[in-house]
Amino acid sequence: MVDVLLNIPCRTLKGEHKVLGDFAGKAMLIVNTASQCGFTPQYKGLERLWQDYRARGLVVLGFPCNQFGRQEPGDTLEITQFCERSFGVSFPMFRKIEVNGPMAHPVFAELKRRAPGLFGTEKVKWNFTKFLVDPVSGKVERFAPSTKPEALKVAIETLLDR
């Protein structure tokens, strides 16, 4: 069976055309990000996870979003420079998208379908909602914005140690 999630086209901040299938076989931690959010310091923890686990098969994928409090107002260049200068982000970052509503990017539409939030709602509540995708089954686990990246180590190691 072909995994729909892996065939969704995305565009990186550098303009590269990708599909999530480019990361097939890896555990994917997919996060909607923002540069002016109270959770923005989580970029540091996300980068640490990327550095600590990428050789073992984790990829962190950041998707900037301006839907929550207009906390990602920058253009592609501003987002790139902010992430690199402020947090040393080296994991793949994608073009700014929407995660909710009729213009929600298909990646997030599929993630929300596979891992609804509390009480079955699919809506992403805020910036830095995290989705961890199992590289074998495609199962998705959702983590709240308040969940710090460091708190995901056990879940990540469980996927990588199989």
C-alpha cells in the first residue's frame, strides 16, 4: 500500500521541491513553527534532537505558520536568517504554510487525520504542535505545543530501536 503522506509535495525554504517520501525509512518529527512565539525557544531543542538522532534515522521537519497570533510574519529569507542566526537550525525547513482551515497544507491535513487532538478534534491548537511519524507503520503520534522537544526522547528512541 502506498502511503499518501509520503507523496505530498512540499517546498523547502531554499526552494527545493520535496515529497515526504524523500525521508522514507526515517522517523519524522514534523512541527509547525513560528519565529515570534513563546514556544520559539523550542527550536534549540528541535535542533538538539536532530543532531543527536539523525544518524540513527530521525529527521526533524519544520513548517513555519502564521495562523496563530501572526507570530510568523516574515518572508522566506527572514525566516531562514532568523532560524540560522538565532538557533543554528540546520534541519530541513519548509515554506510558510497554513495548518488549519480550507487552505491547510495537505501534510498537516493528513497528520491531523491520523492523530486527532484531544476529544477527537483535528484542529492544530497553536505553534509548535509536534507530530512523530513511525517510519514502518506510518502511525502518527501528536504532541502539544507545550511539550518540550527533550520530552520526546523516549518516543523517538522507541521508534529508532526497533
